[in-house]
Amino acid sequence: MGASARAVIIGGGVVGCSLAYHLGRAGWRDTVLLEQHELMDGTTWHTAGFVTSMRGPDGPAWHARLTGYLPALAAMLRAETGHDPGWRAVGGLRLALSHHHVDELRRLARRADELGVPLELRGASATMGLAPRLDLTDVQAAAWLPGEGFVRPKDFVNALVAGAVSHGVEIRTGVRVTALDTTGGRVRAVHTSDGVIETPLVVNAAGAAAGAVGALAGVVVPVVPILHQYGVSEVLHPALDPDTTPTCRIPEQSLYLRAANGAAIVGGNRPDPVPAWPAGDAEPLAKARELAAPDDAAFAPLWQLAGDRMPELRRAKLLKIMNGVEAFTPDGAPLAGRSSLPGLWIAAGFGLHGMALAGGIGRHLAEWITSGTPSWELDALLPDRFGPPAANRDWTTSRALDTLRR
């Protein structure tokens, strides 16, 4: 293994790969990305890939700003690498079933206008043409967001990696980080299962394992592994075309649907989210592509709601349930920026929005690292924003669960 690097990225998920691409594109060719398994084998491989430009009527501006960069990044990757980056701008629907949620959609529309996010309020009859296979008889209003859609995780990461490598970045898989040298109170080197890399700068993009990586340097990274599950139907007849079918969310039912390979993906947040801290001294993501056993009882209400919304699902088989770990923070926003230790940066805790935010976060941090001045002000994402309570796992876990329940 090489003896030195200008920067080392720990974590080969979509966020780490985005940062590798953007650092390389900025001229930092002597950058190394380390992944203990194969690329995407932590949480990226099992994500549903939704890209949501608005996080609700009170949604933060930073979320819209970061997701808004994705179409330009996808076009750039396609032009540079020839790879399909997997971005599908099929648009997104949000349905309101009650007067209260119609008011919420109106608030969402006002917020979208403030943020410059295209959004059109529609009645049920004007929505049928966008979603002819959905039952909209109980829908009072809908919001149509033409800039939303989804990303195919494997295609996106492959394009990012191809771009990073073309800019000189080195990708090393099957390499485990064992220690961080912080002699003199700053990052000096990364110790790995394959040798030592001297470096003045490390980015911890280890997803649900970011807390364990931070602990190697004595830095608290308040990321909580929490299970999230979604189901995949058998292929429908006729097949559901993912390239033309809008995504759909019904916030008051905590239900989402999208097309995938002719089938339907069905998911949503459960009212009793389950933390997934490993037993004993084990670290999150220690095993590649690990899933928890499906919680059939918890998923059954979502599948019932999905069948009510899309009647053909009542006759379809539920092919599988993906119940995997995602990384959440106490307030639901990611961690992005400098840590308290000079030379150590954090990019972790993206929850269910990693695919949507990874491109923008990669650009933001690469600009900040290489020039000292990022294009966007994202102080709301600074890693040390929680203060001393973040060192308490019980507090961090409790707050993350409470945020998910809201």
C-alpha cells in the first residue's frame, strides 16, 4: 500500500464515492478511498433510491439545495464517463387524504415557491393521468413535483467511481481501517489491514459505522444504526415501467411506492423504529450486505395500504422484504464538515436520503476542503452541533428514534 496520500476517505458507499469523484475533479489526484468490504456493501446496496426535493412544509433549504444538484451531476457523469448514472427524473406525487393534509400540501407549495422547487397542486381528477394505476377515489388533493424521481444505486456508484478513477483517485476495497494516528492533536496517518498511509486529512464517510471510525481518533460521531424495511412485489402484469412511473408518497399513511424492474417497491416509516446496535463489542456493518430478518407483522399494514392504493397489488405476491440498517442522527439531518480534531472531516448520518444528498455533499465538502470556501452555507449540518450530549449513546439513540417518529 502507498505510504502517503493527500486525503483518505473511509467508506465506499455513495457518499464516499461522491466525495472521491469531486476531490479528484478538483485536482486532488492523490486521494485514496478505503472500503472494508466491496463498494456499496454497507447500506448503499439496499437503498430504495428515492430522491425527494422537499422534506415537508417546514423542509430545510439545504435539502432542496443539495438534491437540486443531482440532475447536473448526472449529466456531468454521463458526459465524462459514458456511464448511465441511474438518475430517473420521473417526478413525484404526494397525496392528501384529509382536509388537514390538503392544508399541509398548500404549506408545502408555499415553501417550494420560497426555495425555487417546481411544485403544482392538483385535484384527484387532474392527477389520474400521472398515476393511472393508482386508486385516487379518496384523494382530496395532490402535489406534483416534476423534479423528483429515483436513482439506481449501483449505476450511480459505478459512474461516480469511473469518474473518480479517471481523475486519478485510487479505490481500495477489502481494506479495514484499524487505527488513526493523531499524534500532536491532529490527523497524521491511517493504519489499515494492508499497511499505513500517512495523510494530513481523513474523511469519515463510513455510514452506520462512522461512530466506530470516529472512536479510533477519540471523536464522537453521533450516528445511530436503525432498521428500515421495504417490500418488493413480483413483476406486475403489465410490468410497471420505472422510467415513466412517478414515485408516490402519502405522508399521513407513512407510505411510499415506486416502480422497479417491472415490480413495485413499497415502504414507509414504522411507528416504532428499531435501533440496530450490534451485540457486545461488534461494530455496525462489520459484515458485508447484512440484512435483519423481515418483520412481517410490522410490514403487513403497509402492504395492506399499498394494495388499497394500487389494487393490483392485492393479487400480487410480496417477493421479498429488505430490512437493512440506515444511519440516522439525533435531528435527522446528516453530519457534514470538520470535526473537533484537525484533519478529520465527517460525512455521515444520511438516513433515507443518502442517494439524494450524496452528490451535493460530495461537491460541498470537496470545495471546502480544496479551496476553504464552499459554494453553500450548510452550518445546520456541522458535526459538533449537538454538544456534549452526543457522547451519550442512550441520548443519541433516544433522540434519533423520536425524530423518526415525528
